Amino acid sequence: MVPRPDARRKERADMSKVVKTPAWHVYVVRTRDGALYTGVTTDVARRIAEHRAGGRGARYLRGREPLEIVYRRRLGERGLALRVEWRLKRRPRADKLEIVASRLSRRALLRRLEVTEQR
């Protein structure tokens, strides 16, 4: 028996369901000694817990507790988050502190760091 054309179309539609990818965030953490650490993740709370636990967290943050999240921004795609992190890490401390203090929106942050969304 030959399947009907509309049945094939329904099969293809089921197979092409898009899996939603998690949104990526950039975050800045202040340590006990006032140092600023920048990172990216899909779950900021989980990542901070990993940093505090020490096992899977950044080596730089070990022994620098307490850690305080001073800035975080949802960016969307991983590539965009990585570009923002790269640019933010290379900014002078004074610029980072200004970004943290002014609580820049996503759009303002991208503009400030001169990062474009590549679509």
C-alpha cells in the first residue's frame, strides 16, 4: 500500500519540530577582594553555585568568596554572548564598573561594546 501524499507531509512536519535552545546570559561577579569576573552561561544561578562549590567553577574564583552577582543580561544566542564576554573582559576596570553601576539594557550594552547581532 502506497502512503498518501498528505500523510508524508504530516510525517515531515513532525520531524521538523524545532528544539528550543536555552538563552545565553553574560554575568559579572564581584569577589571578596573587589575583583570582577565575567562569564557566560544558560543558567546564572546554577553557574554561580558551581563557582561557589569549587569543583566545576572557574579556578580564578576559588577561595575568593563571597561572590556577588553585580550584573547579568540575557543575550540570546551563544555566539553573541561569547562576543560580549570577550569584549567586556577586555574593558578597563573603570568601564566595567560603570556598566555595572548604570545597569545597561541589552541594547545599550551591545552598543557600548560595539557588538552587532549577526543574523
